Amino acid sequence: MVVHYARGRLSTPSGEYTFYYPKGIRWGCKMCGACCRDADHRPRRVLLLPSDVARLEKSGEREFKTDVKGEEPFVAEMRRRGGSCVYLTEKGCRVYPNRALLCRTYPFWIERDGDVFEILFDPRCRGMGRGGELKEGFYRDLLLQAIEQRDTT
Ligand code: SF4
Ligand code: SF4
């Protein structure tokens, strides 16, 4: 699949940013829970920022590993059991309001090079191709959420 990227701008109290986002992507979450489980080709690792850890701990949850090294800015990883995140239940995510930033943004994630961000996506998400086309504002909100979370670390 050839994906073209467009350039966006984000202005926040902490600075001016440029970001690149995929054009023409349609997506709507099917709530299938596949992103909370290992896939055939790879384990599902949900890494946690210090702000994720703080939020989960505040709600009394400690089901994550804290011996994660070399994944900065992430400092911990959600535990899995039987190939699924320990927080996945038959009714969905047990810690939904306190879930990690990576859980909130999937199938999108953000890579950074200085003040430039690139928003990438996983084409294997089952919600790809559903719903309306995602516009710049969607990606700007995603980025803003990520910057705010990192700024609270
Ligand atoms: S983000 Fe994708 S994989 Fe995860 S629950 Fe939604 S549709 Fe399923
Ligand atoms: S914390 Fe919730 S949303 Fe995140 S992987 Fe676990 S079950 Fe899924």
C-alpha cells in the first residue's frame, strides 16, 4: 500500500510543531479487542509512560512490569496473560478510563525527530477502511494528547 503524507501544524503553549499524517485513511474502531492481544506474527507490547504508570497506580492498579530498559520515554509495560493484556475482560478493558496512551491512540502512534512528528499507523487494525476519512484535526488532537501526556511526565 502506498501512503501519502500531508503536513500539519500544531500550536501549543509549549511550542510550535510540524507533523506529518497519512492522507486518505478511513478508520473506525470495531471494539474487537485484537489490539489487546498477541497476534500470530508478534506479541502485543503496551509500553507505559511515567504518566500512565502514575494514573494506573492512583487507581490501585499495578499489573505492569517496571524493569523495561532502552524504550525511553517509556518506563513500564503492561503485563499479558495467555497472550492477552491482563486488563482485557469479556466486557472489554477493565481499566478503560486509565488505559495507557498507546491504548488510546492505537492503531496510530507517533514518532518524533526534534520538533517534527510523524504519525504512523498499523494497517492490520480491523477498523481500517471503516467510517469517514480522518482529517488533519483528528491527527492534531492525537498529537496534542500525546504531547500533554509527555509533558506531565
Ligand atoms: S483499534 Fe483496531 S484492533 Fe483495536 S479494538 Fe479497535 S478495531 Fe480492533
Ligand atoms: S489496558 Fe485495556 S486497552 Fe490497553 S491493552 Fe490492556 S485491555 Fe487493551
